[in-house]
Amino acid sequence: MNETLTIPLADRLVSVAEMQAIERAADAGGHSFAAMMEAAGKAVATAVLARTGAAPVLVLAGPGNNGGDGLVCAHYLHEAGAVVRVYLWQRGTEAAYDYAGRLAKLTRLGVPVANAADDGNRTLLTQWVEGAVVVDALLGTGANRPIEGQLAAILQGVQAAQQRGACRVVAVDCASGLNCDTGAVSAHTLAPELTVTFAHAKLGHYRFPGADFVGELVVADIGVPQQLAGDARVFLLTEAVIHQWLPARPRASHKGTFGKVLLAVGSEHFAGAAYLSCAAAGRVGAGLVTGAVLRSIWPIVAGRLAEPTWLPLAVRSDGEQGGVLDSAAAGTVAAVLGGYDALVLGCGLGNNAATCTFVDQVLRQPAAATLIDADGLNCLAQLADWPTRLPARCVLTPHPAEMGRLCALSPAAVTARRWELAREKAAAWGCVVLVKGPYTVVAHPDGWLGVLPVATPALATAGTGDVLAGVIGGLLAQGLDPFAAACVGAWVHGEAGLRTAQAIGGAGAIASDLLVHLPEVIGAVQRHAAIYPITLHEEPDLDAADVVAM
């Protein structure tokens, strides 16, 4: 099923270079850099006042535009009646360096200003930081070299106070030392409770370890037209994106309306994978779920899960491996595959010669939309020239170790470049690639990358990947395009994880706990869509650059 999927401009993530280009374009269009700085500083002041009450504020202002934002913030805080102090690092105080006279204005208003160069032992900094809200406007997105010397000492002083609970930290655009493209951080980077960024969130806000140095993220409007981000192809998976892609649930329907999914899953060692993936496919609304499982585990799984139909597969003994797929199993699947809208292949199948032969033979059949997961991926990686074997509508869902096998890389190398690899390989392999992990990413062959802003220990347990595979398979069966199915599935799965953590806690939650929350999450989105039958983010007219054509 082909769809046109719109990505709200408000949900785009941008690189530092893209943000700089957006600002230049806004300035050229008549919205000056000075106006943007004024709006940015005011937005930070507003956020600080809304969250910190009457606490004194210490603004740390660096040499660039980020420091200028901090000075504007200090002015607005002073005008609102807050007790404000400003501490400068490498920011000239002479008129020639005081852009727009912002520092001189603060001095005339009687705001105390100190220079790090005059506070050699940091006595004044130590006094001012105590009990204060510290506004980090030192580097912003301009961090591109190691933090050392005087700057390191300033940040260490604030870190010490923060660890004692003697101060709170708010970051302007991003915490100093956080790379806003890669998410890398310095050992001296402060961990703010709030970050106020401007126009669009940056890539590094959602890439670990940087994502742990953001706190609450507020994206403030500084008057930049959203259309200027139309070429940005990285976006957040949010309810605003997801609700427009959910499959329709008409009242005049029957089980055939909502599609049929066949899941070739499970083995004697991993019978639970069959239960979890089949149950998840039904819980997200697939009309008919069929589990193709080893005959030896069929009574176990069918005895626990009543709703699916079952396709028992022939088993043969293989010594230490126990019962494995017989050579006739692929033919059994091939005989019925044409009657299904989607295929899920791999969850818990086992990684042995018999399974690899089975995967090889099943992929030779004309297939509907296909999701390959877990041992399906491990077997795939062992097939010669495997990318040419992928079905036309295909989703791969590896974790870093499985992605490493597909790419001949270590898991650590995959984790270090997870976003880039997902996009590169989606394009090279001509399929949708979902790479799991904290902040799972979903890549389209055309370069689009959806980022799921969910990281919870409730999902860090065996079997949650099987649930995700079943969720996406169930959505594929209902006619969603592979990219939409993977994005919606990742979001629904992530929200179910958050609900599980809230209900049970991060420790002790197991994969089956997610199942009951899947329809709850979908129902909540559908209710919102019924109440608000337009996109949740108001946005200007979209041009062709804002549309992903599938």
C-alpha cells in the first residue's frame, strides 16, 4: 500500500550546520540575528522564571552568540525582579566587543558583572553559585574543541556545587561541551535540569551520551519560519506524527479488513518468542494471526495463546541442537504464504544450519510485506549476496550485535554510528532499517530517519524485541507502508514500555507485561485523532520538500 506521509516541521531535528543555514536564511529574509538573539534570551528567562521562582540567578556568559543569549536573558530576569549576577568567560567588556551594548545595559541597571580573568581562585564564582540557578551560556552549539584550563575550572566549580545540591543548572541551546551533532560530551559538561533550545531541537539532544545531559527540553520559538527546515530529514517520532499514520478501524469491517499476518517464529529453546510476537500482532489489531512454529512447541504455545491459528512445522532431531526445522518446513510455509498480507520471520528461530536453510528457502518465495528479526537476521547475514534477496517491501529490525553481523562490524562500532549506519544501509539495501537501542532509529531508503525519544529499563529485558517484531508485523498486515509500520510500531512499543515502567517499575518488568498496554496506547491516539481531526502541530502550507512519497 503506497502512502504519502507528512512529517510536521515542528518535529524536525537539525544539525548545527543546518541550524546555522536556517538562521542565515532567516536573517536574509528580514528576521535579523539581533531579533533572534532577543527572542532567544527572552525565552530562556521565561522558562527560568516559570520553573525556579525567586531563586537568585547566575548567568555564565561565553564569548559567542550563546553568551549574547545569556546576557539578554539576564536583562529580562532583572526586569522581572529576579536577583541576577553575570560571570563572563573570554567575553570582552569594551564597547568594541559589546555587541548591541547588551553588557553595558546590564551594568547601567546595576546588575553585578564579574570576569573570570579577574577571579583567579574563583572565590567570587564559589560565592555566587551557592543557592543559585546557573544559566550555562558559555559555549552552546559551538563546542568543537576539548574543554580545559579556565573554562574547565569554571565548570568544575559549578559541578561541585551541583553535586552538593547547592545549585540548579539551565542550559542555553545545549550544555557546554555537548556536541550537538554527535551527542559526545566532555567530562566537564554540566547536567542541566532544563535545556532551552531554539527553533528546532538538535541532533545531539537525542544521541547518547548527550541525551543524558539535556534534562527537560524546551524548543523555543525565535521567529524563524519553520519552512526553512523543510530539507531536514531527521525527525522525532511523536504522537503528532503517529496519529496520522495509524490504520483506520472502520465500524463496517471483519477480520479480513485488518489483514492476515504469518509469523515463522520460535524454536525449542525459544518457545516464548513465538508467544510474544504472535500475541503482539493480535494486540495491535491484525485481523488474523497465524503462528508457523515447530510441531514440538506448538502445544505449548497454542495452549497459552488461544486467538491465533497455527501452522505446525515438521521437526527433525539434530543431536545437541534437539528438534530443529525439517527440510519440508519451508515448503509448508510457501504453500500458504500467498494468502497472507505480511510475514514476520526470525524471532527465536535459532541460529543453526537447518534454520539458515529455512530462511534461504522462504526468501525465495514471492512475499507480501516482510519483517526480518533476530535469528532471521543472523541467518540472513550468512547468505551470499543477501541484500539482493530481500522482498520489495521489507523491514529489518536488528539490535547493534545483529546489525554488526549484517555490516561486518563490532557492536561497539555500530553503537558509535547507529544513526549514520541506519541511513547508509537503508539506502544501500533498499529497505527500511530499524536499529534498536535507547532512542531507537528508523531509516528509510530515501534518507529519512525517525528517532524514538524513549529510553526505559522496562524495555531492557529479553523478549521485548519479539513484541516489537509482532507489533510491526501486525501493522504491515493492516496495510501500512513499511516505513510507517516501523515508525508507528516503534512508537507504540516505546509508549507501552513507558506505561509498563509506570505501572510496575523499571526492574522486574517482563516482555509480556507490554502486551496489555499495546491496545491502550493505540486507543489513546485514536481518541485524540477523533477529537482533533487535524495535525496536532499547526504548521504552514507544506511544499514538496516536506513530503515523503512512498
